[in-house]
Amino acid sequence: MKRINEDLKTDYNEFGTQIKKQDTTKLALQKLTDRFNLSSENVVKVLKLNELRIYLDNIKIDIKGAALLNEILLNEPNLTVLQLSGSIASTKILNYFSNALISNRTLKYLDISNHGSVPGVIKLVKEILLNLHSLKGLGLANNGIEVFKVREICAILKTNTTLIELNLNSNTLGNDGVSLVAEMLNHNTTLKRISLNNNYIKDCGASILSVALGQNTTLNRIDLGSNSITNNSASEVLQSISSNSNYTSLDLSNNDIRDINPSILTSLKMTSSIIHLDLHHNRLEGKIGEIQAQILKNFQAISYFSYFLSNEFKNNQFVIELPSEFRVSQLKYFNKKLFDELHSGKYNSDNEIRNITCNGQNLPRESELDNFVQERFFNLIGV
């Protein structure tokens, strides 16, 4: 009987602790909401999944806000997404909740982009990668990450077995930095998507990376847009992608590609796994007919159409009919860049395209499209 009473007492104490944590979290969330005038778009409770997602991008967190965030990280059992892009003004504020962040066991996606001027961010990143084993996606864009910092990150990622999404956009990796990424990809066995957009990557770096892309067995999406990649190295990347059936998406937009080897186009044509190829804002104007003939019927992603818009497409009418080869069933792969371009006013005189249609069915408007993009990403990382 004494043993039973002790067990009941233990259960009661644990239940009391749980209730106390829930009350603490609820109060901290309310105070955080009031302090920064947050809306339901900033603090999202996904009841179906029993998850809490907090979006604080570009909200300048002060000391009191950091203390509240610390309480939430320590006590909220359902926190899965935390976005802090551009929100941390100093190392002092970062230190208020860094230990709680490292010891958290529920986060699946963390974005700490746009903190290049805040010392201590990379040190925190290393601790996160070593200790936050629930993490599936990590955003590190525009953090001033150069070759020395990426070397430290890649050393950890070689043996990391949890992260599947890594965003390194708008850093300064250069050829040496991307070579370290390539070496890491030769060892890592879990990453599925990596973004290296706007990283001063030239042909030498892209060529080295292409070898790793061909050999990696888990990566399926790669973003190399807004670099300085030209014909030969672009062809090497495309060749590696075409020889590896894992890949579904490749972004080579905003580079200096002026031609593509016809044999590589043929290889891509035969690679049914590729559903998103983005080549917009290159210098391929004279090659549109050839690429269309080689690839168009095989790429089902509507996003591929952005290639034609950016190179020579103009239309002043209210209705744009996409080719029948594009299937509405592939909408979740719709490229947001295409949508933004169509609705930017560049392609019509009345600043709005009323409908975008495919096989007589309207494609989604911007708010619906955002849901597609978000759903695609969260499905990818398992949130």
C-alpha cells in the first residue's frame, strides 16, 4: 500500500509540474503576443497536429521579449517551428534564450537568417547542430557565412543524421566554400534540400559541386540561382542531375548560361524524376525553341514555364493559357517566382492578369499559392 501511495504521489507531482509548465507557457505566449502586437499569423496553433508554430521574422526582440521566448522554449511541449529571421539585434539578446534553444527537444524547423552583424550566431548554430536532434530544417541565409565559418558547419554536417533542409542563401561561400559543401555532401546521408543561391559561386566551384551532386544518394533539390555559373559548369551540373534519379528540382536561374549541350537536354528529357527546372533570367533567348522541343513535354511542373516568361514571353491579355502538357495535379510544385512575375504588371497594360489557366481550369491566386508552397515544405521536413 505504501508503494502504491508513493507511486500515486509521484504521478500527482509530475501531473502538477506539467500543468504548471502549461500555465507558464500560456502566460508567456500571451505576454509575447501583447508586447509585440502579434496576430494569429505570428502564433499559429495547428490543432490537428497538436503543434505550435511561431513566426517572428523582422520583429525586433528586446530583452523582455527574449526572456519570454526563453520560457516558451523551456516549457512548450508542442513548439515545432520558430522563425527569427532578422529579429535578434545583439549577442546579449541572443544569449537570453540560446541555452533554452539548444536544450529544446521539439523544434523541427528553425530560421535564424539575416543576422550577419550579430556575433555569436555561428557559435550557436554549431551547438544547435550538435544538440538539437529533432531539427529537420535550418535557415541560415544572409549571415555573413564565408569559407572559414562554413568549414565549421560542414564538419558537423558530415555526421549529422537529422537535418534534411539547409538554407545558406545570400552568404559569401565562393568557390572555396562551395567546395567544402561538396565535400560534406560526400559524407552526409540525410540532407534532401540545400539552397546556395547568391553565394558568389563561379564555374570552378560549380564544377566541383557537380561531382558531389552526382554521387550523393539522398539530396533531391538544389538551388544554385543568382551565382556566376556559365555554360560548361552548368552543363556539368545538369549532367550530374540527369544521371541521378533522386533529383526532382534544380534552380539555375539568374546565372550567365547562354547555351546548353543538346546531348544533356536529351539526358534530361529521359530523366522523369525532374519536375522543376528553373532557368529564368539567363541568356538563352535563341535557344528557347530547341529547349521547348527537347524538354517541354517531359517536365510537368508549371514552374518550368517561368523560363519562357523571363526570356521572351510578353502578353497583354487578361487570360494566359499554359500549355496542355502542364497538369493541374502538379500545382504544389508551382514556382512562386512565376506567379509573382505574372502579377507584377510587367506583362500587361492594366497591372493585373485576371486569370491564369491550364486546360480550362484556373490556377490558384497568391494566398492559395502560399498554402501550396508551405504545405510542400512542411511535408518535406515532416512537420
